[in-house]
Amino acid sequence: MSDFTRSGATADDLPAPAEGLVLTHFLTVGNVPRSRAFYAEILGGQVVLDENPCIVKVANGWIIMNPGGGPTDDKPDVVLRTPEDPNTVSSFLNVRVADIHDFYATARAKGAEFLTPPLDRRAELRCYMRDPDGYLIEVGQATGLLEGILAPPGTQT
């Protein structure tokens, strides 16, 4: 039995559109089972494939995970590795929730580590957490944005 069949997933759970495109996010991870558990348990994802690659369907998107490694034929000069310095970030996952306080309390109870509790940023309430490899994840709830209130000009997003 394949990982796909064991997971209870169907072809509809895979990031394979019949037309157009879907957007997924790939993460290089140090420990696939640990990261798979984080995205399934903390973000409520459905494990579609256990490994090679690991695919977790989260809401209307997918997180795809594999260990790091050297170049391949289709990316001959690229090496994949987990973040070296979790405090220097060039991109991050952005999650939008309906109730940030509920999400924060539930995720913390499950062991998620946040940098701060949710803070009011005028346009939104938001906070950040890290996954097991140190990847930054923004969790936000639109508030003022829904009424046309934006963050002050020149403020960092």
C-alpha cells in the first residue's frame, strides 16, 4: 500500500490542478516526521503523503517538505538547507485566521512557540511563530483592513 493510499487522501487532495495553477510552499526540513507533525497538528493540516516528498494540505494550500541536499539535474547549482540564522529572514509563510486569539491559545496549548502574543497593527492583529526548523510563520487576522484602515505609511510589514 502506498503512502498516498494509507493517508486516506484522494487525488483531489494533491496540488495537481485540472487547469490553471495552484500555489504551494516548499520547505527544506531537518526532520520530516517532526515537521509533518507540526503542520498537521498545529495548523490542522491533512497529511497527503508521508515522505518523498511529504505533502500536508493546510486549508486551501499545501506545504511540501523534503530534507536538504545537493544540486539536481534541474537545479544544478542549488543546495537546499534549513535556515542557518532564524533571525535573518527573506521570506515567511503567512497564515490568515478568523480568530487570532483562539488560534494563538490553541496552538500554544499544542506546543507552538510564538515570538509575541498577538499585537494590534491597526490593519490587523498579528503575531509570529516558528516551526521546528526555525522558519518564521506570520499569523494574522484582518481587523482595520476590513474598514480601510492600513498600517501607518513607512512601517515595516
